[in-house]
Amino acid sequence: TVLQLLTLNVDAISKQLTELTIQAPQFFQQVPTVIDVSAVQHELESLDVEALLERLKLAGLLPVGIVGANPNQARLFNRVGLPAMPQSKHYK
């Protein structure tokens, strides 16, 4: 599964995931998830990565890596154990 971030507002992301979880409670349970940050790449340094990961895990997602970040931005995620994955048409 790919989660494409369209905002860096962790509260807004969490709210949307909560709404989806209410509609389909088992859908997100332990689903390996690649986080696509390409749409927010220009402002990615302001993302609270730890808070985002905590919220994703609370929603049941299992973050496994990121795509769409440049090497410097990928370090933000590497520090919390998420590798940058090669860009692929499968992540679109």
C-alpha cells in the first residue's frame, strides 16, 4: 500500500485515517505501507516525522519506507528506521 502525503499537517492526516478506519476497521491492520512524499517534497523539512509515524501506527499501518524524497530529505526518515525506496511505477 502507498500513502501519498498531500499535506504535512499530521493532525489532518490522522483525522482522515481515523475516518477511513471507522468505515473499514480491518482494512489498515498491519498493512505494510510506503509513504510517498513527492507531493510535499518542497516543504518536507518541516514534517514532524516521529509524530507522523506514531499516528500511522495508531491507525494500524506499518510504515516500511518512503519514496519521493531527495537524499537529504530521506535522512529525516532514515533516522527513525525508514529507508528510502527506489521510485517505481508501482508506487503511483
